Amino acid sequence: QVQLVESGGGLVQAGGSLRLSCAASRRLFGINAMGWYRQAPGKQRELVADITRGGNTNYADSVKGRFTISRDNAKNTVYLQMNSLKPEDTAVYYCNFRGVWGRAYDYWGQGTQVTVSS
């Protein structure tokens, strides 16, 4: 069983920055996309950003220009650099790896709390 281990969450003041990391517990093959999602209290989980096998990136409108997703394929790690943080960015952030290697897979991290104070 593959585990995704997240790190980098915490408490930051509005306007500050955080960098989230997510690494797979073992080498994964056939990854089609890596992504970050978030869920605020009382709200549905939403896509923040993802990056495809080909390197194409996709961002939620609310984070465009402030967040940057990147990856290190050799380390099976995805990052989310978050700048100019706002209180409305407060949520639990989850990473996701999905792909196909013999069969389809869809792995999720345990979540890391990001809290932005005003």
C-alpha cells in the first residue's frame, strides 16, 4: 500500500508564505497527475492545483498568481508554494497522485492544516 506523506502546513499571517510537500512512500510508475486539494470547514473539497504527466498545470481561479505547483519526478514528490496567503486559504490541504500501472490508482495524503490569520 502506498502512502502519501505531506508536510509544510502551519499557521501564518495574511500575506505570508508556506510551502507544502508530498512524497510517496515508494516509487510510483504511470503517474498521470499530481495535485493538491483543500477542504475548509463546512465546504466541499476543491481542487487547488494539479500538474499532469506532460507538465501542464491547472489552478483554481482563487489561487492563480499566488500559488505554484511543481514536482520532482525522481523523488515522486509534489510541492505547492503558497504566497500572499489570505484568511480564506485556511483549510486542510490534501495531495493526490493518480495514474495507471497495470490498474488505475488514486492515492490521497492524510491532509495538512493551513491556517492563515488576519
